[in-house]
Amino acid sequence: MFDIEKIVRPNILKLKPYSSARHEFEGRSGIFLDANENPYGIHNRYPDPTQIEVRKLISKKKNIAIENICLGNGSDEIIDLAVRIFCEPQKDKVIICPPTYGMYEVVAAINDVEVIHIPLLNGFQPDVSKIFATEAKMLFLCSPNNPTGNCLNGIEQIIQNFKGIVFVDEAYIDFCKEKSLIQLIHTYPNLIISQTFSKAYGLAGIRIGAAFANTKIIDLFYKIKPPYNINELSQNQLIKSLSDYKIFEENLENILVQKTRLIAALKDVEMVKCIYPSDANFILLEVIDADDLYQFLLTHNVIIRNRNSVIPNCIRITIGNAYEITQLINAIKLYR
């Protein structure tokens, strides 16, 4: 039986969380003289520290109880909170499976937690046998994976057998035909799912990510997160976006159309050696000379991501709008 208290850092279990003025009184009206706020101004009041209205909408969209949701200042804060909850500095270890999202390793390093690298196998799939043979407090999996773009196979088997916390990053899940694993949080007490509103919702500028997990883990997130980590303007913008699902669906469809168009155009380009399968809003290409192509596109004011240092001679291209993809295709046609 998985016991969450046995893997949480002891000091976190003992921690008495900070109680802000808005934690102690959650009403929306009254004469507020409790939080040392300025009585004048448009945004003079502290925002809701529990983001209850936003979480209600997310709960409805995801079919997940409010108690199983915690919001962060982008998914990066969710990653950082998870490491700080479970990993003792200079003692515990986390596993990452490169090539993958670079912030897992950066956050671990900031928190002085050792990183074990178990590279993805051919086809960019997890090396399950090595993962099971390795002792670590946490395992990070990104599916669809960044920068490769593919969904990972066998994740539920890994969750079932891994002795620590499995953190599944679903930042790109909305672009994918595969279903989210979000409902598995009710089955597996060691599972954390993270999602973001930066990608499919087009809200990278407001910095909101979400953690989904059982209530024991979510309670720990609330125990250590900053009280006002999501500002009022961001909360209001997300409420507005979640309330207009038609725009979300139209933009998502347009991105997928442009993705198909770009892939079709690149199939006839001689310097493209491989177009890797993608379940995300980007594609990974192997080309003859990634560094040279990157510099060439810069001269045409087209900025892509050079991933040559991570995967030899590979570039990552985000799917833009019709005009942006046209400019990219025209520039690539000029490349020799």
C-alpha cells in the first residue's frame, strides 16, 4: 500500500502553512481592514489565494473535483513545488528521460536534488526496465514529449510499479488524439498530472498551470505554495477564456490544419532527412545541417528552435498561423 507520508519530506509534513488575510476571510464584500491593502485603486485588493472561481470552471471542463486541483504560476511552479514537497536536498534523486523538457533538471538542480538520466529508447519511448531498476523519489515523464512531440507508451504500467511519485506533464495533451491520464489520479496515489493553459488555450502570457492529484498531494501543494501565486488579472483572463470554448476549438483546429500543411510541404524538401511523428503543436525534424539552417532562417526573420545540442541535427518548429507557416515554407524553399 502506497503511503504518501513516507515519501514526503519530514519538514513539509510538520510545516504550519502561512495563513493570509484572504485565507481567514473569503467573502467578496465588506469593509476590508485586515490585509494592510491600499483602500484606493482598481486592483488594490489581494486576489483569491485558492482561485476558487477558476478551479470551478476547470473542474467542470476536466470532470475533476475542485479538491483535486491546484494552480501554479505556470507549470514550472507546479514542477518546483512537487520537487520541494518530496525531495530532500543532497539526499533524494529524481529520474528524467532525455530528450525531454529541460526545466525538470533545472528545478532539481536549484533544489540540490540529484538527477538520474535514463534516455528514451528508439522511437523516443521510455526504457521501462531501467526505470524499474533505479531507485528515485520522483520520475518525470512528458507526454506528448517535448522536444520529440510523441506520446509515451506504457505510462500506466510505470505508475503501477514505480515506488515513488510519477509526475506526468501533459502540457500538449489538447493537441493529441490520445486521452489524458487525468482520471487515473483516483486510482494511483503516487500520480501527479500537470497541464497548462499556455499552449492550446494561447495564454502563455498569463502564466497558469495546473496540478491534478489525490487530495493528500493537493493539500501538500496548498501547504507550501505562495498565498497569492496567481494574480487577479490572470485569473480573470482565464475565466474569460474557459467561458468561450468555441474560440478554443476553432484555434485548435486551425493549428492542426497548419500542422498537416507544413508536414506535407516538408516532405518534398531535400535537406529534411526525417519528420518525426508529432502529437503536439510542433514538429521535430532531422535535417542535414541544423546549425546552418537555423542561421539561414534567422536572416529571413523566421525563428525556430535549434535542438542540435539535444538531438543531433534536429530542429523544432512550432505550428504558427497560416501567414507564419507560409513565410517559413517560402524561406525553406530558398535554402540550399
